[in-house]
Amino acid sequence: MDDKLRLMVAGTELAFRKPEDDTYLRALVAEFNADVSEMQISHTSATKIEAILMVALDYLDDKKKLEKQIGGSR
């Protein structure tokens, strides 16, 4: 029995530890793939890795802004 869930993430197959319900992980991957595709469309000169890095930095920026909001509201 395979305990790995294999998903295509930005064109690369990755193996994840298989959760009981893989719906959430599949949704995350689908959203990430859509964001990378959108980044590639809006930055046509960017390579795939550059698009992936820009998406990752956008996510980190959103996380930091949210942390600052939450921390500032106490």
C-alpha cells in the first residue's frame, strides 16, 4: 500500500505523506498552481522558477502583513 500522495506542483511531481482526507492538500496545490500560472502570464519574461519564487514571496508578504495586523490588534 502506497502511503504517499503524488501531486504535480508547478510542473514537478512531489510526494506527500498521504493524509486521511487529501481534499485540503489538493486544494492548496491547485491554488498554488493557478497562482504560478497567473504569475507566468503577467510576467512573460520570468522563468518558471522566477514565477514560483515571486508567488512564494507574495505568500510570505501576505503572512507577515497578517501577523502584523493580528499582533497590532491586541
